[in-house]
Amino acid sequence: MHFEELLAGDGRVEPRDEMPDAYRRTLVRQIAQHAHSEIIGMQPEGNWISRAPSLRRKAILMAKVQDEAGHGLYLYAAAETLGVDRADLLDQLHGGRQKYSSIFNYPTLTWADVGAIGWLVDGAAIVNQVPLCRCSYGPYARAMVRICKEESFHQRQGFEILHTLAHGAPAQKAMAQDAVDRYWWPSLMMFGPPDDDSTHSAQSMAWGIKRFSNDDLRQRFVDMTVPQAEVLGLTLPDPEIRWNDERGHYDFGAVDFTELFEVIKGNGPCNRERMAHRVAAHEDGAWVREAAAAYSAKRAEAAA
């Protein structure tokens, strides 16, 4: 079936189907950025595995960080169906030619930050990613089904951490509130710039890669999160949040996207640290990749 007919019928484009080069390039860029975000995103929370406050918390956090590695694997595999090589994608990441989510360039200063990442960052990811389960490109859509199921567990884990802290000692509640204060605005920036300033959003929606605009997704996240904050007993750091009966949504303050663009440029609190750690880990693991390649070659020779 022709590409336009597939999209018109809300069908799925598969790897061997004909597709415009621009569509392929857009998918490679988006899926690669998503995969890079998953593996870079292991760092802020992995930093707390050895310092988790209990054995139970440690086990849960280890499982979560492992999930993120798995998400990266699914996504790199989906990108490879478009004719690219994950080694090349990683080279582009390490060379600064491809990006990852700006949210992972913020530090995790306290244990409460792990909860804030789970509740806010993974909550924003769910709002962003659930529509991708209906993406027009089949391998990406199918990878997102499992990723979204696991992200929902991560979001609940973060909510539970913050709920425990918010209902604990005054110092624990203050720590939880501080984490939410620092992560709220960066979480809103995860949806990207306003629709009028978004370079790729309109075309991605026309192709069925995206289903909703950046601003629509941001509004969904606010509507979902405000009632949850009330249950937690924590305050979101935006005095302009209030319910609007006429719109049927929560109003909220303007996001200062200047910070987002600065972080994207490499000027965030942890940009250099995150990339240096990623490159070092890649180089330290070279022997594993070499051993795997040698083993694969040996098996192929034996089979021949």
C-alpha cells in the first residue's frame, strides 16, 4: 500500500514499506534521542543505588535502572530497522551531534529527588509516550507498549517515595517539597517548546508520528499532576495554578523556555558530567563488545 494511503487509513508503516526520506530521518532523530535519553537517564538515579535508605528501596531502584537500560535496547533496535547502526548513533551522541532529554542534566541532590523523578519526570514521560503506542511506524509503536507499562510502575514508585516523605518528619516533608520545587518547571519543559516555536511538531503530527501537540500534552500533564500533588500534601511552585471552569482545565504560569534552550545548548548543571560519564562507560566496555564480536565470528565459522 502507498505511504499516503497507509497514513490516511491510520495504518502502520513497516521497515520494508516505501517511505519518504524525510519521514525516515525524522524517525531516526526522534527514536535515537529517545534511546539516548533512556541510557543517560540511568545516571541521576543510579547515583543513589548505593545510598538508598533501605534494602527494599535499593532493590526497587536497581530494578528501575535496569528497566531504563532495557528501554534503550528496545529503542536502538527499533531505530536499526530504519537502516542505521546503533554504534553510529552512539558516536553521534558522544560527539554532540544528537541530543537527549534536557531533564537528565539536573542533579539529584537528595533521596527525595529520586521520588520527584519518578513522579514528575516519569509522569511526564507517560503523557508524552502513551500516544506513541499509536505511532505510524510499527516497530516504534510496538516498543512503546512495554516501555509505557514499565514507566507507569516507575511513576507509582516515585509517588510512593514522596508520599512516605511528605507524611514523615517535618524535615522529610521539607526535603520532598524542595525536590518538587526544583523538578516542576524542568518537567514542564520536557514536552518541548511552545507549538509556535516547535520545529518538527507539525510535520510529525501530519505523518502520525506524534498524535498531540507539545502544548496539548503539557496541559494534560498539569491536569493529571495537580490533584496528585493535593493527595501528597505538597505544593507545586506555581502560584498561578487554578481550575478554570470555562476551559475545563487547570490554568498555569508561563514556562521560561530560556532555561530549556540553554540546557539543550550544553549549559545545564550536569551536561558535561553526564556526557563524560557516558563516554567513559562506553570506552570501558569496549572489551565486552570485542569479545561478543569474536564469539559471534567463531560461531559463524563453526556453522559454515
